[in-house]
Amino acid sequence: MKDFETIKEYSIKLLSTANMIRLLDRDLVDSRIVKKILVTVPEKYKTSSASLENTKDLSKITLEKVLHAFKT
């Protein structure tokens, strides 16, 4: 994620990429995408990222919930 991108723009790119991969009949679980997001977010979102890692089970959280947490 680039520093000038908003979470909404970034989430649109991520969701479209995930949907394209799923169309190719690849197994892409949300937990893998969630982990990628938490690694690639800029510094201004690190507190939200740390909060999610400490309070949620990352293997069960959905992509939509993570994106919603960053938007709020």
C-alpha cells in the first residue's frame, strides 16, 4: 500500500485481485489476505493493525472485517 492511497482504494484493489485469483479456481483463504494486509499497511495504520493482531483470531477474521476496522 502506498502512503497516499486511502483504505478504500487499497481495499478495492485487494478485493479485485482476490476475486480474480478465486476465478482461476485457486484456494485463497481470507486469512492469507489478512496477513498480507497487516504487513503492507503504512505506518499510520500500524496501531489498528496491532490492535487487530492482539484482539482477533487472524485465522478466522474475514477480509471485510479487517477493512472495516481500518476504515473506522
